[in-house]
Amino acid sequence: MLAGHLALVLAAAFAGAAFYINFAEHPARLGLDDRNLLKQWKPSYAAGYTMQATLAVASGTLGLLAAWMTQDWRWIVGAVLIVANWPYTLIGIMPTNHKLKAIAESDAGPVSRAMLETWGRLHAVRTGLGVTATMAYLWALNR
């Protein structure tokens, strides 16, 4: 069941990347002064967005393929959870992202820092969705 295994691997990669951001990269970034905090976040976010968006779509597609091939609805649970990152990001996180990207580094200060602290909490939901999707795929794989 190659599709299911690949869905699991990609969901786990997504979860691992999201976990790293929340528990290593972002806390370290928050140790910087306001200007450098914002300066570091901007390119990091752009690269992470591309990588995680691709992983979520690929994992979700493979999860749906696995559901179709096995006729096991549990694969759909994992696929829905991993793909839920897209609407959550677009609706829940993008407004904050757009505001942060619009702030010039020279204008960084307490407001941008507070927004980045909020961003970290918002991103933790993505980590949770990735971990939960991975667990759902494991559940489907061990039927």
C-alpha cells in the first residue's frame, strides 16, 4: 500500500517541520531584538509556507488515494486533517501574516513582536493538525 505509506511519511514530515518551528526556530527567533526578529521571520516564513503547503497537499491527495484503493474511510480522516491546514492557514493565520509582511523592518517594535508571539500560537494549531493527521494515518495503516 504505497499510497498510504507515502501519505503517512509526508504527514509526519509536515508535523516534524511544524513542531520544529514551534519548539525550536520560533522561540529562538523571539530572543532577537524586534528588528531582527521581523527580519528573520519574513524569509523563514516564505520558505516554510512553500514546503509545508506542498507536503499537506501531497499527503492529503495520497491519503484519499489510499482510501479509494482500500475502501477504508480511516484514510479520509488523515487526509482531511492534513489538508485542513490550508483553510486554517488562509483564514486563521494569513491576516496576521499579511500585517507582519507589511511592516518595514525599520518600523519593528512591540507591536510586531506581539504579532509574532500571536503567530507562534496560531502556528501551533498547524503542528497539532499535522501530528493528529499522522496518528490517523497510522491508525488506518494498522487496520
